[in-house]
Amino acid sequence: MTGPGKDPCLREIAALRERVRYLEEVEKEFAALARALKDSEERYRFVVKEIRDGIFIAQDGRVKVANPSMTELVGFTAEELDAVPIADLVRPEDRERVLGRYREILSGADIKGALAFRALRKGGQEFQAEVRAVSITWEERPAALCLLRDVTRQAHLESRLQYARKMEAVGTLAGGIAHDFNNHLQGISGYIQLLMMRGDRDRTEQGWLLQIERSVQRAAALTKQLLIFSRREESRLEPLDLNEVVRQAQKTLARTIPESIATELRLAADLNPIDGDAVQLEHALFNLGINAKDAMPDGGKIVIGTRNVRLDEAFCRRHAGVKPGDYVELSFADTGRGMERETLERIFEPFYTTKSVGSGIGMGLAIVYAIVQSHHGIILCESRPASGTIFRILVPAGQREGAVPGKEARKKADYRGVETILLVDDEVDILDIGQNTLEQFGYTALMARSGEEAVETYARRGRDIDLVILDLGMPGMGGERCLQELLKMNPSVKVLIASGYAATQTVQAILRAGATGFMAKPYRLEDMLKKVREVLEGERDEVPLGD
């Protein structure tokens, strides 16, 4: 019998069977490879389709292939993009930089990192962008594979961070200056009021004193703005009718701007309330009015409007830090000469001004910005040369119910008294003014020039002292430490704090620590006497709510 290894036919059959098995294995591997390739292709298509960054191939100065995110970013369809030069997607001032990078990529240069530029959407809308690119071969010719990212939000956040740091540095300086200046103003104002109280001067001299006092009040208003800017004086937010704030601000503006400038109000009848600080918002409108006046030397028109708006997700993505929801818009438009783009980009910077030397310090709009920020809002500005300017302030809408009623006005009373009051201040002038004023109204006034001296005086004569008027900012033992020591000796001691600082957090802290009341410098002597009587009669200041 012939064995299989000897029979040619059997050998051929065995070889065929072996080849069939091989082909079956190859087929299985090919099928697996095809499945893997299909999966890989689907994953690739999914990534390209779903990624939020724009991916495109640039060749011959045009976009040849683009993913859906790219078309969405620039607002063109894929077919439209093929007819749009790349240069038309870039702001003119940035085109040379972008096209230069494109040429370098096509030449094969290995360039790492992103190129930042200002891109343009269909219709001319601008956005901040970054592009990364590598050299590839597309249809046998050089091309660039590009990734385009909208970094508007990131750029805005970085800009806000940079601005916040600048504001913090300038604010610290401004706050310190304002605090010291308020002490000096208190001395000047106090002596003027003492002279006016004497009543033995003729009308001319009384008129001069009145003019000086008015100048002091204007200086006090300026330092108040500096404190607002520095956040040493924070906004005290309470339910407000913004329309009423606008009406009051218009009355102030009418006394400031020339008759050649008309003012028109367009106020929504159904305006939502806001949580705001009326005084600060009036300051903001006043500063906008002064800015508008300077932009209309030959006359013009101011239009102030209000309306309810709702901000959506798309708007909030373009403006970092803003949350979707109901807002109230305050618009302030003028028909002035407008601004160049370079000026528009810097108008909220502190000390930036286009006015001549001596015509302004460049703080008006910076203070407006700070006030808007303290109200958790945003301010936008649109302006073109010879086309006027419009500011839009957006603040969150408040609740229509639950308005906080204001305190009833205290009736004017006789501010005289017989109590003993300890005055504590490191400024000799303020002590002198306080002593003269209190003694004129029947009080006994004791004086201490430091916290240490105040504690020593109270330790000796505490039983005779009915009230302590305590300066907060003193060298050595400051006002807060002095307050603590006085409370240790007598937990029921009445302490009225006086300070050039008026930040909500500061007032909160000292009232919670045990102070009875607070007065912000500079104050009128009449207001001081009124406050003294209130405290002596048992009234206490409520702890203010923070922002």
C-alpha cells in the first residue's frame, strides 16, 4: 500500500487543504482589519465632526476642507468658504502676521505654538482667535492643516484679570490718599462751621465761608468717588426703582451741563426693580454726563433709557462672568464726536484721558466701571468717530416684592446735652473742633490723642464718661484694638466710631465687635451732634448687609 507521503494526488490534496486554511485565516484577518479601519475612520470622523475647534485645510490661500465647527465659527458654509480668501477671515491690522505664518508653514517650517489674532465672521463680526498649523501634502501639493480656536472668553478673562490687578494697585493708593484727605477735610470743614455758628460776621464774610464750605463738600464728593473706586467704600445694595434714580440724576445734570445740550428720558413703564446703591448709581450717571458734555462742545443731545432684558447663554459666553437671566439695562447715549477704536479699548483704565493737561485726571469712567462691578453688572460701550457714543449698563433684576423700607427721617431736635464725651483722635484739629462744638452745646468734652491714652483715661474716669467718639485709623493702638480694651473694662460702653473709611466690611466688623454707631468722615457738625444724641438716647446702628 502506498503511503500518503508517497502518492502525488494525496500530497496535492493536502497542500490544497492547507492553502484553504491559510486563505480562511487571511480572510478573517482582513475582515478584522476592515472592521478596525472602519472603526478608526468612524472615530476620526466623529472627532473631526464633533470637536468644538475649527479644523480646516488651507491651500492656495483658501479653505479647501472644513469641519462643521469651522463653518459655525466663521458663519460660512463649506461651499462658501471655498470662495473666501483666508485673508478675509482676518482683521486687516492682523493679516500680514497671519499670512506670514501661513507662508512659513507651507515652506515646511516647524513652528510650534499658537498664533493669536482677531478673526472675522461672515458679516464682519470680530472675535479673538488662536490658530495652530502644520505642513501637509494635500492632493499632491503643499497645504496647511489648521486648528482654529475661539478664545474670546479666555482673552476677556485674562483682560479682566489684568485690569483687576491694575485697579487693585491703583485702588490701594487711592484709598489711602482718600482716607488721609478726609481727615484734613474734616478739620477744614469743622473750623468753617464753627466760624459760621458764631454769627458775628457780615454777609460778605458769611458768603465767603459758605463758598469755602461748598468747595470742601465738592472735595469730599471727589474723595468719596476715590473710595468707591478703591472698594474702601462698598455699595450698600437695596431694592431700587432705577427710573427714579435716573430722574434724580437728570436734575443734577441739568445744573451742570450747558443749555445747548438737550436731555431726553426713555424709561420703561414696567421696569423691574434692581438691588442697587442709589447714591453710587447717580454718581455713575453724573460721570457719564460729564463725559458726554466734553464730547459735545458745540451742543447736542443725551438720551437716557431703561428697559428689561434677558441675557441668554450665547451672550454670556461672549462676556465672561455674566450669568444668564433677567437684567435691567440702563443706556446712556450722546450725539458727540465719538471715539477711535484705540481710545475705546482704554476708556475704563484709571488715569487714562484724552483731555488736555489740567482738564481732567481720567478717573470718571474708571469709577463708573467700579460702580457697575460692585452691582454685579457689566458695562458695554459702542462708539465711532463722528457717530456719538452709547454706554449700556446691565445689572441683575431684583424681586418685585420685598422692598426694604427706608428709615423714617428723624425729626430735628435740640442737640444740646449735659453728658461727658471722650474724643479720641490723633488729629489735633479734629479734637479741637469736636471739643468746641460739644462744649457749645452743653457737653463736657475730654480728649485723647491715641488709643493708649483713651484706655488710660477711661480706666480713671470711666464712670463719668457717657460716650466715646473713637477714630478708627490711629498709629499705635488703633481704633479696633482700643474698642476691644474699652469693652473689656465696660461691656456696656457706648462707642461711636468715626473714620475716613466707610467700607461695608469695615463697618460690619466694628459693629459686630461692639461699637454702637459709625460716622464717615468728613461729616457735618450738625450731623455729628444728631448722631451723638441718637447714641446717647439708646439707638444702635444695624449691621449693614454686604454685597
